[in-house]
Amino acid sequence: MLGLQFETETSWAEIAKVNLEQILTDHAFLEQKAASNAVSIIINYSEETELVKEMNNIAIEEMQHFKMVHLLMVKRGMVLGREQKNDYAIRLQKFFPKTKDRTNALVQRLLIAALIEARSCERFKVFSENMEDEELKKFYKNLMISEAGHYTTFLQFAREYQDRKIVDEKWNALLAFEAEMMRERGNAAKIHG
């Protein structure tokens, strides 16, 4: 369903479980960044009414997710650690060449956001299916469903702003790039690590 070309190995879930406070801290900050990205799209494309409406919904939902992760951490006696750079997102953002064409820039941004959401969804699935902790299993299964919805929203908007064939070519190239990148990952206690 997600179209990802590389599947996370279950061994990543073991690394994440052993470093739960680190993974939850990373996850919390990713939710903030996702909300921030949606707000940034609103600011930069404020004339796109339907897009603004959906990005507003996503921004609110992502901040709710941040709150949920943080409350889970507090309940378990954990403290939100310091934010760390997300080298996964940074590398994805460098995939497309810079462009001054607003529409093309928007499509590229939407595709990257779609892929980040898809990979998060896939990681949450792996995590939820390999957890003994019933609370975390349910928590990540519910978030997985939400991330899948965000992924489809971003991808659908990208296909509305540019010819479907062109967008799909860009999407497939981005998926192939990300798959190669993911082959080097899966050994860090980060959602995209």
C-alpha cells in the first residue's frame, strides 16, 4: 500500500525497545517537525485554500501526537531529551534539485512529506507488531493508521498540482533513492534511524 521499496527488518524494533526513552524523544520531535512543516506550507502557499485546510488539520493532529508521546514519556518517568538532527529528512530534501518554480517546489515538498509519513507508518507497524508492551503496541498501531492518512493526503495533493505522470516519475525516483538510503539504516534508536 505504501509503495516503499525497502522493508524495515524486525531487528530495528529490538534496538528501539532497548532504547525506548531515546526512540520516544526522537518520535516526539518528529511530530513537532511534521506540524512545523504543515504550518510552513500554509505560510508559503496561503492562496491554496484546500491545501491550507488540510495542512491545518495535519498541523493540529501532529501536535496532538507530540502531546500524546510526551504524556506517555512522563507517565513512564521519562524526560524529553534534546532534539537531534534528522539526517533522514535532510538527505531526502537534497534529492530534488532546487527550483524557483513555486508549483514544482510545492510538489517536491509534498512528495518528501508523503515519503516521511509513509516510512513513519511502516516503522510504527514494525514497532507495534514486535512489542510485548500492550500499551505501546496499541499506541503505535493507532499512530500507524494516522500516518497512513497523512501519507495519502500529501501524495494526492502532489498529483493535483502537476501532471500525474510527471509526479509519479518523481515519486518513483524518490522511492528508489530512499530504498538505497534505508539499506544503510536500521541500527539506530530513531524512528528513521
